[in-house]
Amino acid sequence: MQGYFSKELVKNHLRHSGLINGRDEIIPEEVWKKRVLVEEKMEFTSRLIADKIVQRAIELSNYEKLEIKRKLELVSKRELVRRIRVIF
């Protein structure tokens, strides 16, 4: 077992997983669990913020499209009124 865990590839994996520190000392389970919970909470929060940003961007895009459509309808109505006035 000692030979397996002394391999550099395995050590790098354990460091990346947060199970050992840079000095190859084992991280206590309680500390590791707290760190994992904090990371998960941060990921959830960042995902939530990203979703809200995307939703807001979609809302703004839809609002702009409705405004453009409203303005086009207004212009077309004015043009129709102008044409009718020219005829009479």
C-alpha cells in the first residue's frame, strides 16, 4: 500500500481531491467535509447567479422585441392615416 500511495500520480490525484495537502499530510475527514460543503455551496450560488443573469437577459431581449414591434405598428398606423388623408 505504501508503494502505491507514494507514486507521484496518486499523490497528485489525492492533492487535487483535497485529501492530502502540499506536504503530503492527510487532511482530517471533518476538515475535508467542511471544505467540500463550502465548495458545493459556492458552486450552487454561482450557478444560481448565472441562471438569474441569463433570465434577466432573456427578459430584456423580449422587452426590446416588444418595443420594436410596438413602434413598427405605430409607424405603420401613422403611415396609413397619412395615406388616407392624401386621398381625401
